[in-house]
Amino acid sequence: MASNPGARCCTIGVKHEGEAKGHVKSIGQISTYFSYPEDKQTETAILILPDVIGHEFINAQLIADQFAANGYFVVMPDLFERDPIPLNRPEGFDIMEWLSKGGPQGKGHGTGQVDPIVTEVIKEMKEKLGVKKIGAVGYCFGAKYVARFGAKGKGVDVGCMAHPSFVDAEEVKAMVAPLSIAAAETDQIFPAEKRRETEDILKEGTLPYQMCLYSDVEHGFAVRADMSKREAKFAKEAAFLQHVQWFDEYLKGKRDSAA
């Protein structure tokens, strides 16, 4: 494993203030949040793969709007078939049971359920929405699918992750998409030994990569940080800018795409 499975830290945090500027509509049966840049271009897009709180969480929608404000067409699908985890679930909530038994017909939220959702959304983006290049950013749960779809021929040209969870080492090894990772100093899901394992995998490969470690923050900071805390606010905003710069260089730039 390049990161550990999820835990309670994947479900706690602070709801942010703000009003979403995008809108929710469907891709097939998949509820999806869309946010457009000022010029309405769709050729260069960012696919946001959210954490377990889902695509209707205002924090995630505000992030999508921020990417749109930086010139990207943004698509953020419901990965959980209308079964996300509400923010700040009680101590006894079992995220692994939700992962294995949640969703329609109790099929869970594993790769067998999520891969087809991401595949359908990427197909729609490329065939019907005018998208030519896709950057994907995954927060916590969503990071696994940045790795999976950043492999050759899977559709993601450039990848970013923040505090990843559930990611397998083999998924990282298979990536060809340039990858930027924002990591938290305190993170039982992506602790120091997993960061180093991931670094070892990346430096043995050929894809461009970057990993930034932010002090005084915990797992989930890039989405659910307490913005009243100066260190957390800075780290959240810095991680966002880290990813914008990565997409500007490898997605908007003239480098070869991976997909």
C-alpha cells in the first residue's frame, strides 16, 4: 500500500462559508457538479474526485469554483451513488463497513462500483463536452482514482492528490500522468512511511512528480480545514495553489499528455 485505508479522520472537519457558482446536472444517471471558467472554454478540464463527503459538499464545490476561476472547466461527479458520508459522523461510524456494504443494494463503494462512474464521466467529457485534456485532482478517497485513471490509456493526462487514502503501491507504479501530492504532517492514512514508500516508487519511475508536506495540519486539510486557524488556512490555500501551478505547467503547457 502507498497509503492506508480510511478512518474517522476522513469524515471530520469544518464546513466552509460561501455560495457555489456552478450547478448540478446529470451525466447519464450520475449527478455531477459543473463549474465553468469565465470564457466558457471546455477543452482543458479538471475532473475533481471528491472525498467521502461527496460532490454536494459546499467545501468541494467552492474548490471547483476556484479551479474554474483559474481558467479550467471543472467536472465533479457523485462517486457514491447518492450515499456519501455526512460531515462529522459520530465516533462509532464504521467507514470500512460503509465502503464494503454502502450504496444501492449494499454493493459498497469499491473499484467495481467507482471505476464505471469515472469511466462514464471521462467518456462524456471527451465525446460530448469538448474536452481535449483532463487533469484530475483527488482528495482522500478520490486520490485512488487519480492513480487508477492516470495509468496509460485511462484518460487522465495530469494528476494531483491531497492526503490520499486507499491507494495501492501498484496503482502508483502504473501511473504515467505527471503527479503532484499535497500531504499533511499529521496523517495516519498517509504517514511518513507511506510518503517515503510513495517517493521511492516515483523516483524509480519516469513521470514528473512533486510532493509537498504541510506542517501543523492533519488529514483532510485541503478540503475540510478549520479556516479560523492561521496555519490550516495557509496550508489549504497553498495546497490549492500547488495544484493550480501543476495543472498550468503540465495540462495547459505544451508537454506531452499521458492519456
